[in-house]
Amino acid sequence: MNKKTPPVNTGETFEKTDISEESGELYEHFRFVVDKKQSQLRIDKYLMAKIENASRNRIQNSAHAGNILVNGVTIKPNYKVKPLDAISIVLAYPPRDTEIYPENIPISIVFEDDDIIVINKAPGMVVHPGHGNFTGTLQNALLFHLQQTNPDNPDIKPYLVHRIDKDTSGILLVAKNELAQSKIARQFFDHTIDRSYVALVWGNLADDSGTIEANIGRDIRNRLVQSVYDDEEKGRHAVTHYHVLERFGYVTLVSCQLETGRTHQIRIHFKHIGHPLFNDESYGGAEILKGTTFTKYKQFVQNCFKLIPRQALHAKSLGFIHPSTKHFIFFDSEYPADLSAVIGKWRQYSSGRNTDNEQ
């Protein structure tokens, strides 16, 4: 959410966009207008005094990554702030207070070099510890992997740049150092990351493609889920583009491209337009929402639910600028076994059903 302090008489203002707590994109964005009575001071020292728990190294990495702008221009770490300077800084995901322990958990590594690791995350795995999941997370598994493959560097650890839900499968990018993390965070902030998801949703969408645009924020009655709000003070702007891949009558397979990356964005957006994700319990998709009253149909859907006991959502691809080579790289993935199986069953059912006898 946006947190603002009112301007003071000296002319200093402050604004924080705390993305790390409200979205799947793990960074924080701050804006400052410097006090008109401020003496010249190195920008890293100035920002350390203004941003809680921001280390000098973290701020300098943001500067090296081009994430600090003064009056719209990128600056070097030794820049000295001046009265009424307008400062914008994107900080990569801050270290969590929770201590992380290495655990030998199998993970599917798609790509790895000195700067990044690309993972194909299995459904059911939490990305990082918290909210009762202190072990068995992707971060625990990555820490074990990094320590095993870098025995001479005991301080090595994974740096998260984004996350996907526990029961969502698919491609996830992780940095291996703070500078790479800072450079990737900027790409998420600038919305230049190319990412697509595949979802199976209830109902037969009216159009072959479309855009869902609705503000998303935490539900005031249930903090574990999101809601759509007309008021931008309650919900953050979110945009999802989609196009239909395949129609099965009562459900539709869609590809989704994210322009923003809010928590549960695809899930709440499709619920908002009346097409919740198949078997998405949190957003009303775990019941039979479309189809017939026939007992055989009900049993068919229940069998599908058993095949994919989670929301039918997969992070299929991810493209971005490599933090060191500056080349665009792209990673794609196959459907996981459960999603592939349920698509196959719906495809078979759709091709064989007699629509004249169904109501």
C-alpha cells in the first residue's frame, strides 16, 4: 500500500510503495524530496538515515544497478544530495528476520550461472519461510544447493526477486548476489519482465482475447485473500491480458500475460469477471460452477478435482535481461503432470459429449 507523510514546512516529502508485502514482485520503491535546508551529504548516508533497515551496501548496489534517480537522472553512489532534490530509489527485497536453514529438498533447476538460478517450481512448495511454513520451502532447498555447489563460500545464499503461490507451479527466477537482485528488481519495477501463465478457468469466455483491469488489495474480512476495489487507495492497479488457447465448453484454457504482478492477480481477476480458476478453493473455483445436472458429469468433475487438487495455474514462461550479459534470455516450461492430465480429460470429454442431451 502507499504510505505518505504530509509535507513539512521545510519542503521535504516522503512516499513509500511497499511492494514487497503486497505483491509477488519483491522490491520496495521510495520517493523523497529533500529538505530545502539540507546540507550536501553523500546519497548513501542520506538514504540510510531515511530508510529503515537499509544497509549502505544495499543502497550502493541499488545505485550500481541504476536504481537511484535524482531529478530523473541515474546517479553514482558518491553523489551528494542537494536541497529540493527529487530522489527515487528501487530497493531489492530486504533480508527477512527469519533464519533460513539448508534442507536437502529436490528442485528442478532449468538454468544456473554466477548471477541467477531459474527454477521450475513444483506445486505445493512455498517460496520462502513465513506464516507457519518455516521449513520445506524453496529458499531452504536453494540454500542447501548453493552451499553444496559452493563449499568455499559459506556466506552464499539465494536472493528472491519475485514469488508465486504455494499451489501454483512453474518458472521462478532467483538471484545469487545482491547486485543481480537489484538489477532484476528494476526490471520488475519497470514492467519489462516478459512472463506468461496458463490457467484453466470455469466457463466459456465470450471473447478470444481481452484485458482485465481492476485494483487489487487484501480483503478486509480475510487477510489471506485479495479483493477488487474501485478505490485506488484500497487496491493497487493491476492489469492482466489473456487469450484463449482451447475451449472445452464448460471450462476454458487461457494464456495470461501480466502487466503488473500483484498477489493472486490472475486468480482474483478471473473471479472478478465471473470465471474463477478451476479448483481454486480460495476464490470459488472448487465447486461445479458450469455444466449439467447429470450424475455422470458431476462425477467427472470430481475426478478432475482429484487429478489437480489445487488451482489450475502454471507459470509457463519468463523472459528478462540478464543482469551481467545484458542479453535478453527466455525460459519456457512444459505443463506439469497434473495440469496436463486434467486438460486431457476435459479435451476428451468435450469432444465426446452430446450437447443436445445436456442442460
